[in-house]
Amino acid sequence: MPRQQSSALRKNKIVPVLKRAPEQVMHIFEDFAHSEATGSVLLLIATVTALIWANSPWAADYFNLSRAQLGLAIGEATFTLSLHQVINDGLMALFFLVVGLEIKREVVVGELSSLSKALVPVAAAFGGMILPAAIFLLLNAGKSAERGWGIPMATDIAFALGVLALLGSRVPPALKIFLTALAIADDLGAVVVIARFYTSALNFLPLLFTAVLLALIVVAGRAQIKRTEVYVLLAIGVWAAVLLSGIHATIAGVLIALTIPVRTRVAPEKLIKTGRAKLAELEQQELARDSMIHDRAQMETINELYDATLALRPVGLAVEEYFHPVLVWFILPLFALFNAGVQFDEHFVASFTQPVTLGILFGLVVGKQIGVTLFTWLAVRSGRAGLPTDVDWKQIYAVSWLCGMGFTMSLFVTELAFEQEVLINDAKVGILFASLIAGVVGYVLLYVWLPKMVDHKAR
């Protein structure tokens, strides 16, 4: 083959590949960004960074930065919060907003929407909350630390699903759905516990303002007001009112989520009718990649088609997807960075003999696996529901270990339960080591018990 022809052939093959390369890279990046593993990887990096920083020569800077005051002055009035409070009381409200939307979605249209669907994961979540709390109380009853009974009740959905993601296509889709529904039911339990048991004395006037502002959000939504700033201002008002009411400010996120519809309010037939009409209009015109820039009628037709499609998309799902990257890439790693720092000093070794640490360790590692497995068995034994498709008891037991990865919610409850620094550190040691043990054992069991090569997509 002549050199010139060969060169031209190589060019014809290479150029399209080079043109497609940026798109392929973006697809890979998008897949990673939306992977269940992404959140757990970033949380792990933030946690390791916190531990290294808290035990480095710059440890004082780490703790001073956490306590640094951030303020807002309006006239003579000054409002200040520490960086730690801004993260835990402010930014984490967005985390609870997404948690609230996930709960509402599952209850309204998802795996918790009917008794037959919800029985097994809800029973599993209930068992996984009751037994760990009981174990903690057994070791801490009558002590000042007994208030921390809610710490080992939680499951970190990001870490748990991240471990499943490491096993790829070997994991049956039904097992992922079961774990997700279980974790969401667990989150619902955690929200109830925080609102009911980790709340100071209630101030009813701010609660009244909260109800009024939530009602205004509902009215604005039904009136189809599309100005985003209206909802942002109302949401900030709800957060401030909840903060002043004595309920932890993050519950504002859950309350706001309850006002956001998770079903579309537009009939699908309307979209289909509008879509066909607008596409027919465009087919009759000379449509090119840039023709709409100069043709106002074309642009209006395209906008009407876009608005009709957008109207069919559930608002709750849109909000959830909008905030998910913010949580994964920013808020949760920041939370881990400024909440997971534990110093490996003489008290660190002594922590393993303390009732708080032991209560959390045994609660998450032992209580979770027994509670989840036992109550799943009881739900199936009742005859009202069965195990998920393609899932056996070995896999249920392995997943019950993953539920012992409390981390995010456990750390959050720790800050609400305790004021003494020594108890907070003991709790963090228990959470970190319990999550590590639970994650490793759960992964090993799933690796051994899952089929080696399974193509679930082909089923």
C-alpha cells in the first residue's frame, strides 16, 4: 500500500476517534460522578485527611479552624456561628432535604409505597435500629452517656452502596434495591429520633412561623410560581424559624422536602399531544443547527416543546438530582473533614475500654447484623412478603454487616447527643472502627457468597 494512501487511511480512522474522545471522557466522568461509589470514596478521602490533619503538627490549626467564628452584621445586630455550626446546622440541612425527598419518593411511588413492598426493608431497618440502641443502653444505662443511644442506630447509605458498587454486576439489582430501601427507612427512623429525642425546649412562636412559611411554599408551588428566589427565601425563612424553635435546624430540610411534589402534576397525554404538534411544526420548516438563532418562530416552537417536557418532570426528582452532586462533591466530604478528626493520643487507646465506645462498636457490628437478619426473617416468616428476587439468606446476612457502617448519621447524632469533648471522641472512635469492621466483613462475605460471573442485565 502506498505510504500516502496508508497515511490517509490512518487519518480517516484516527480523526473520528479524536473527535469522539472528549465525549467519551465526559461520559466516563458523568458515570463516575453518579456512581454509588463516588460518595463513599470522597467520604473516605475526607475522613483519612481529617485523621491525618488532627494528628499532624498542624493539629491545632485543624481544631481552631473548626471553631472559627463566621458572622453577619446588620446594623448593630451581629449573628455568628462557628465553621463547625455552619456545616452541621446549615449545610447539612441540604443533606436532610435530599434525605427527605428520598424518603417521600420511596413512600409515595417507590419500594415503601405498599405493605408488600415495604414490609421486609422496613422490618429490617426497625430491627437494625432497635437492637443497636438496646446494646448501647445495656452498657451505658444510668451513666451520663446513655443519651447517646441513638448513635448506633444509623446506616450510611453512601458507604453501604459504595461497597456494593465495588462488586459490580455480581450484585443482584434486587439486593441493591433492598439495601437502598432499608437505608432510607433507617433514615426516616433517624429523622424521627433526632426530632423527638434530640430537641431542646420548644419555642412555639417560631414553630407557628415555620408552619406558615411551609404553607406559602405549597401555595407558591400550586400557583406555579417559577421564580427560584421566592422558594429560596421561603426555605431560608423555614430554616431560621426551625433553628429558633429548639428543633435542630437540619429538620427544616426534611420539612421543606415534604412540601415538594414527587409526582408530576401534568398529564403525560398533554406532553405527547404538544410534542407531536411542535415536532410537526419543526418538520415543516428548514431546521438546521443554527437556524433557530435567526428564526424567532422556530425558537418559540423549541421553547414550547422544552417547557412541555420540563413540566412533566417531577419537581422532587429534579431538586434531588440538582443537589446530589453538591452533596457528593462538597457538603458530605466537608462534614466528614470537620467531624471525623480524632487524635491518636493516650486517651485514644483508653477509649476502647469506655462504655460509649464499646456500646457503639457492639451496637453497629453485632446489633446491626443480628437485628437486620432476624427482623427480615420474621417479616418473611409472617407470610406477607418474601425475599427479593435472586437474593438468598447469605446475601441478606452479608448486607446486614454493611448496615453497621453508621458514619455520617452516627457522627451527626454524636454532636447532638454529647457536649463533653471526651464523650464525643469516644463515640467517634467507636463509629470509625465499627464502620471499618462492618464494611470489610460485609465486602468479604459478599465477595465469597455472590456468584462469580453473573449478567443481571441479560435476565
